[in-house]
Amino acid sequence: EDRLPYIDGLVKGEILSIQKKENNSFLVKLSFPVTNLDPDLGGISNLWAMVAGEVFSLYFIERAEFLELELPPSFMNHYEGPQFGINGIRELLQVKDRPLMGAIIKPNLGLNPERTAGVVSILARAGFDFAKDDEICVNPDICPLEKRVKLVGQTLDKIQERFGEKMLYMADVTSDFATLGKAAEIAISAGAGGLMLDPFSIGLSSIDYLRRNFSCPIYVHRVGGNSISYFKRLNFIPDFYYFAGELMSWHAGENMGSFYHNSL
């Protein structure tokens, strides 16, 4: 007698609802037992595979959008949340009654560490609250990470001592996971006020790794995110991004210039 393999009901998912929408599409709500996930061993990376994995590979699904994710406290509480948050950043910078202003140091200008420090000095004196590396500038020959951060940090210390103006410099430490900690240690030891990374290059759990191991603001860049959120056939709505974000701020893009009109 043919029989299906035994499946423990404790691990089975459930279809909660199916709503027919326009253009022969359907809104489907699914539920999975939280016990299928271990936030300590597996965590965000395992969650990603579960909720946004094979559904995007099935040939008979012409289009799929991942719209919303609800997680129980038992999973969410494993992640500690921002070390600083908006109020913490404002307290750190002593800015409470106006928007925070930031600027990007562009490597295509050919800036070496000395010139980078000069540009940051101009920004600090102009009233900017933070400056960050460009997303493609980690450790190029023309502007090495350690020397760049050291000169910028020394420059900002002198400005704060002389004028009382504090500015954060967010150093890009985007690296392979095996060397991410090393890059972050180099940046912090050299005087960075915070860290920046591209989690879509490394993996979303890289945000949590920096959060747990380094006591500083974290700036998260969205570069690469559009590869899974703007295609008509496979669309990954950004709700998941924000869950992963034990971060200072999220680089959202803008609704002008060369980017998509709805990039915010």
C-alpha cells in the first residue's frame, strides 16, 4: 500500500486566506510555525530562505510580490534594536530642534585621504552633522580605509575642539563576512564615528553582527536592494529590510535625478 511519508503537524505551514484580485492575481496569506526557526542559529538568514525563497523560482508563477511580514515577539525579541535610534543620534550630536544633515564623499572625484579630510572639514564647518563614504569606497589604493579614517577623525577632533561643532564620519566597511569584523575594527580604531555597510552585498544579518559587536551608530545603504524590489515579475517589498535594521538610518534614495521616481 502506497502511503505518504509521516509529517509531524508541528512543522507544517498553513494557508490562512486567499483573496482573488484584479488581472487574475491572488493575495495569499501564509503562516509558518515559529518553532521552525531558531533566531540564534539560523536567524535572519534562515528566515529569508523560508519566506522569500523558492516561491520566486517556480516557473508556473508568472509574477510574485512579497508584501508583508509579521513576526512573533519570541523571534523579534532576539534582536536588540538600534543602539542609538533617532533620539540617541540627536543626543550624540546635541541637535534637537532641526533636521539632521548628511553628505556623501564621492570617490569618483579622485580624493586621497588628505583631500577627503579637507572635504569633510568644509562640510563640518558648513554645519553638516555627518558625512559618509560612498558605497563603493572601502579600501581603494588611492584612499585606504585606515589612513582615510585616521585623517578625517583627526580633522573632526580639531574642529570640535576649536569650534565646538561635532560631526560623525561613517566609514564604509562593506566586506566579505569573514573580514567584516576586521574592517570594522580598523575603522573604529582609526577614529570613525560610526560604520556604514551594504547589507545586500554581505547579507542582512551583517547589520545584526555589527550591532552586537560594535558600540557605534550604523548607517545602512540600500544599494543592491532594487535588484529584488523593482522588477515586475519578482518584487520584494521593503518591509523585510526594516526588520533587519539594527541601524542608525536607512539610505532610501531620492525621488529626483537619475533614480526611480518612487525610490523613497
